[in-house]
Amino acid sequence: MSRNPTIHDRVVVVGAGVAGLATALRLAPLPVTLLSAAPLGEETATDTATAWAQGGIAAAIGADDDPALHAADTLSAGAGLSDPEVARRVAEAGPGLVEWLCGLGLAFDRGPDGTLALGLEAAHGRRRIVKAGGDATGAAVLRTLARAVSACPSVTVTVGRASALMQDGAGRVTGLVARTERGPVALPARASVLATGGLGGLYRSTTNPAGATGSGLVLAARAGAVLRDVEFVQFHPTAIALATDGSLPLATEALRGEGAVLVDAAGGRVMAGISGAELAPRDVVARAIALRTGRGEAVFLDARRLDVARRFPTVAAFCRAAGLDPAVTPIPVRPAAHYHMGGIRVDGRGRSSLPGLWACGEVAATGLHGANRLASNSLLEAMAFAAQIAADIRDTESRAAGPGHLREETSGPEALPEVRAVMEAQVGLVREAAGLGPAVVRLAALARAGSAAATAGLLVAAAALGREESRGAHWRADHPGQRAPRSTEITLSRAFAVAKTLGDALPSSFEAIR
Ligand code: SIN
């Protein structure tokens, strides 16, 4: 940059999970305003899913491993919809990103010889999961990146939430409006990066913070962005089955990687006779469990022969809080919404379809995860794309952010309990047109009344209705077969159009259906 940076050179990054923090750091020395829901280091349970990530970072580091093998496992989990070039690039970035975090001071778990300990998770052909604190990798990554951002002079942290994007007459995103303690604040920017996380909080049972309701997806959708593969929501098979709904603690997949088994109340193996057994892809394990729980049976993760207290302290603490000792009692489990594979469609540089807008992390659909994310590929993807996005923004000539106009902010009653009930019952692990159609119509009505959560739900439901096949995490009871693999795109206006068609066609008994 040939002149001193001004306010118009500013980049705004929304979200302070791994994607937002890594992007802000990689952008240095460009001036960045990082919009965070809470002061860094004080994130609460409702703010970022990164802090909850029990898995780790997949990286082809072992002597028997190679990024090409990691990419192949990623493609295979993605069930025909992952982009091979993206998978290659992200897998190749893995070892270097682990090094980067080590350089920032993250103390990963190591074996007796001092080398990185490598864990195994479902659908990985090699031990390649790098972890910290046993099952507390996300929290360690978050702490490390937050500390680095706090010490980075080019990043200003503003506490608040994005409420609308600003666009110029040509549709270019010119910044955003944030709700802060001081009221609404306009943040003009040469580039805006959404790193707002996923939408598991739209479901009654989720492993995500309750606040993960697709806010960034909706900001982009309302501004006209194209979204990709939005129907693909991954359900984690083994959330700890507490009696309550809402955010459920996770029993990490690594427990199964280390030998824990799924059993019924009589001790019979739930995965007996199913290819891959406990380490089959997540959707397969989740549906096998849901088949049992749907019949009113309980399913347990028997980890008694593992030293859970020592090796998985986060899970052990959750069990203790629930009054369970995993050394003595199998852990009751059930599937819960975990990760959104779809999102804002971005290219290999993280650019959305709207000039001036980039997206990173779970809110983005890069083409890596396809129809089903491979475990421990998400922290990795976020960091890999953060570096790409920062390089792209740096290489893009700074265009003074004009005033732009504020897109009319639609806000109304969130109606979260109703949205969650509809999503869980009709847009969940097993779907069919008879449930999806009414879900689309109801969510569209709530979305029109201003509910952002219903808007996110509408996008998922409309895309799910359109995909008349079963693939990866999207299981249609009325279309169990597969068609030729194809990614889908949707916009908000298209989703509303689907609802209108269905609404017109719905029988007058619709009220009874819903
Ligand atoms: C887990 O620990 O089971 C979750 C890991 C992931 O979702 O990547």
C-alpha cells in the first residue's frame, strides 16, 4: 500500500471463532475491525462453536500418511459433492497450519518421544488428528488465536453483532451495520468477511451453542448472495442424551476411534453387521442410533475400558455433571445437529457471489465437505481459507468504501421455539416431502414476519425439499436412492418462491399437518 491506511482501507471481519480470528491475524498489517459477540477471552457458551470442538485438526503428519490420502478420505466422506481441488489444497495446508499454531504457542498433545500424538476418528484411513488437552482442542485453538489477536496492533475488536450489510447501487458490499452497546454503528469497509459459524442452534438438540442460528448465512442471503448445498446438516451420532433439549454435551468421536462401542440396554452391539461399525461415516452411525431411539430404545456408548477421566477430561466433566461415571456406566447418547456443510457459496479465494463479501469457516460452502464433513476437517478448513482470504483481500486493490446504502433491516419476532420444533421434526436426520413442504411454508411465513432464524431454516428446508435423493447427511425416506452427484444452489428469493408455490398448492388441511 503506497499511502497510510485510512478508515476506507479497513476490513471488517464478523465473528471471533477460529475463522474470524485467523482471518484477522492473517490480514495484518491491514487495519481490521473484528466484530465479536463478546470481548476476546470472555466468550460465553452462546458465542462460538470453536470453543466446544472436542475433535482436533486433521493433518497428514504421520510417517504412514500423505496429504493425498487425507484428501481421498475427505472426498469419500463428501459422497460425490466435494471439490477435489479444494480437498487437495486444504489437506496439503494441514501440516503447515499445525506448525503455525505451534509457532503461536499452542501446546499440542505429544507422545513420550515428543512427537505429536495422532488420534483416529471415523472415516479417516490413518491416525491424523492432532489434539490439545485430550478432547479440548477447540478451546486451546481459541485461546491461542485470541491471545495473538489481542497482541496484534492492526486489529481493533468491537463488541457487537452484525445486523445488516451495506451495498452500493451495483450490489457491491461496502461494509455493514453493527448493533453495539452504543447503538447501531455503520462500519464501511473495503472488504467484509463473514465468519459467523453455523446453524445447529436451529434444532432442538444440538452440539452447538444455542446462538448458532445461521445469522451470517441470513445476512448474506438477504443481500442476494448465492448459497450452496444448504440442505446438508451433519448430525453427530453421540451427543450425551440428557433429559433436556437444547445444547447437548458431546461424547467425542475419538472415543469410538479408541475403541468405545455403541450398545443397547441389554449390551447388544448397535453397529453389528453395519459396514465400518463404530467408525462408519457419521450419517450412517447417526441413523443407526436414531432407528433405535425412534422406537423408544436407549443407546449407550460403552467407554468403560478407556481411561476417560485422563484421556478425555472434557467428556469426563460432562459425565460427572450428569451424575455419570463413564468408568462404571455406559454413556447414554443420541444424535444432535452438529455441523452445516452448506453455506454461502465461495470460490477458492473465499469470495462470495457478492463483490466485497468473503466468507470463512462454517458459514461458507467452499466445496470441501460436500454432503458430509470428515471429522476434524473444520478447524483445518477455517484456517486454510483464512490465509487464502487474507491474501486475496491484500491483492485486491483497495476501493474506498463509499457510503453505500443500508439494506432494509428485517427484524421481527425470532419465534425460536417454533422454528426449532419444525426443524427437528421435519428437517432433521430423516426427511420426506410430506414434512418438508409444510415446513417450508411455515418457515417462510415466520421469515416474512422478520425472523432471521426462520429465514435460515427456510433455506435449509427448501433446499432439502429440492434434493430428491439420499446422499451423505441428507436422507430422504421418500427418495432412498441416489441421482448423479450435483451441488445445489439457492437464493432467498428462490426459497420464498418455492414456499409460494407450495403455499398455493397446500390443501386447506395444512393447519392440521403442521
Ligand atoms: C468429535 O469430536 O466427535 C467432533 C469432531 C468434529 O466434528 O470434527
